[in-house]
Amino acid sequence: MTTNAKTKGPASYFPSIEKQYGKPVEHWFTILGAVSDRKHGEQVALLKTEHALGHGHANALVAYFRAERGG
């Protein structure tokens, strides 16, 4: 049986994040891993200010990272 389930939640942003910023999501997860002791909002702010990500993309990466990796 084949399913064509559409990706939902934060991961649905990953293709556009990779296309827009030219780096795989693992690159951003490595950065987040280095600051995993910070709060969600602080991690989002870091991606926005130091790496010029838009708020929605930064928030999606942080939400996914924290949910999946316990960051």
C-alpha cells in the first residue's frame, strides 16, 4: 500500500528552508545543538539575528529540534 501523506507541522517548512538558505536542515540543527541550553525564544532569536532566517523558518527549526531531539 502506498501513502502520499503530506508532511505537516514544522517539517513542512524544511524544503523551503533548504532552498532559500542553501543549507540542509542538519546544518541548522548543529547550530541549535550548540545552544541547546537556551530557551526556545532565545534559539529563534539567534537564528534570526546571527543567521538572517525569517521568523517562521527559525521557529519551525527550533520547534522540530526541541520536539525530536530534546533540545
